[in-house]
Amino acid sequence: MLLAEIILGIGLWSAGPIELAQRAAPTDPNISNIKAVGMLLYTRYIFLFEAAGLVLLVAMIGAIVLTHRARGGVKGQNIAKQNRRRPQDAVRNINQPTGQGVEL
């Protein structure tokens, strides 16, 4: 397939330059660029635009499914227990003598 594309590219290169002025569609000067792009996307390229949206939707759903799968050995989060925690239960103040390690 790659060889066929290379041969086709070399053959078309020798055919001559592409006249862009003849290929471009005339545009109305009274329409803004944003409106022209929107009209083009929603008329001529609507199926490609919707296909791109569908591909992005499938990718998004796939990412959500992969990240929310059940994993073993993972400690669950208990939000109610975290909210009930008091500051004095979370921190332990120790008067540590200089030069000695901490014993737990």
C-alpha cells in the first residue's frame, strides 16, 4: 500500500502544479469567516463532523470505563469518617529530645 502511494505521488508530481485559484469556491464577501466555516461544516462536511464527534464520544466513554474498573487491594475512602476527624486526633505533639530518633 505504501509503495502504491509513493508511485502515485511521483506520478502526480510530474503531472504539473495544482491551480488553486481554479479549485477554490467563490465566497460571498458579506459573510464572516466564522459563519462561512460553520455553514461549510454543517452542510458539506456534516457526516465527517458527526463521525468525529462519535469517535470522541467513544474515546471518552472508554476512558471512563477504564478508570472506574474495580481494582483489588485498594483501600476505599470513607468520607464520613474523614469529616468526623478532630484536629487533636490527627496530630500528635511530641517533645523530642535533641539527638534522639522518634519512636513510634
